[in-house]
Amino acid sequence: MYPGRMIVCDGGNGAGKTTVLKAMETHLVARDRDPIMTREPGGTPIGEKIRQVLLSPDTPEMCDVAELLLFAAARAQHLREKILPALAAGRVVVSDRFDSATVSFQHYARGLPLALIEQINAIAIDGFKPDLTIILDIDPVLGLERLGRRGDGLDRMEQENLDFQRRARRGYLEQARRDPEHFVVIDASQTLEQVVTEALAALDRALAR
């Protein structure tokens, strides 16, 4: 148990996470909560170097197990170097993705055994669980359209096909269905204004608990 709180914003590519995360930061700063904004993979110098390898379009040959272990390595460092010290100090940590992404992408989308995912995650985070994970749910077709309008190049995970993205989406929804206490799903096909409103309401409920 820590005096701080950890909130995760996760979901499909193109769901609007960047906009929601910025709104969360503004919301928390306005309430003198001094949030720590972070991301996965990344969040630490080591994690950011791992991120470059994981998401680079120049590494299409990466095998599924190597991908899983790299995500776990970045997460282990992230938790111990940044997240736990912040929570111990009473800070609010808001992360762009966390362990739910590994279950969705590496198990449901890649097809790696769930038992293996859970074993690796257990080593990486040692029983830690975020207070709330907000899932921005979107049809992958719409998500990819939004990514195309973004104007930036797609990273290695964003370049995966529609079937892959659909399987990942199913993974997020299944996790939320199994654990409604720690997950909330928001329809990200709504206007960004409505998505932000619902996300901030979920954030406030989590902090009030």
C-alpha cells in the first residue's frame, strides 16, 4: 500500500490517448496534485532506450518472445526507478500504457500463452497493480484512419494488420470485463470532448476512493 495513486490510460492505437493524457495532466495540476506523467515502454533512461528498439520499424525480425521480455524489462525498471518512489511520496502517477497492454498485445494479439505472460509480468511488477486502468475502446478501422491523419510515420506495433489490432481490442475488453473494480472502458469513437469528460470523471472517482 502506498499513499500515492497510479492511473493508467490504455487502449487501441488511434484512440486519443495523447489528448486524454494531456487533459489529465492539466486537470491534476489545476488541483495541486503535481502528477508524474510517464509512459510504457519508457519512463526511465533505460526504458526509453528499450522503447527505441521495440517500436522501431527497422526491427521487423523481432521474435514474439524477445518482444515480451523487452517490454517486461522496461516495465521492471520503470516500476522500481520511477513509479514506486513517486507513490511512496504520495504523488499521482499517470502512465500511458502498463501491464494490461502486454496481456492484450502479446497474448491476445500475438498468441503467446497467457500463463507465460502472467509469469513474466509477475517477475517484472511483483504483484503491483495500478489503482485504475482507463481503456479507450475504438474500432481498429477508425483508429488506423486517425493514425493516418496524424501525419507521423507508424511505429512497429502500429503497422500490424487489422486482425492483430482487433485481437488486441478483444484483450482489453476481456480484461475490463473480468476486473471491473480496476478497469473502466470509454467509447473512444465519441467526440474527444466527451471522451475527455468521461476520463476525467473516472480519474476523479479513482482518486476519491
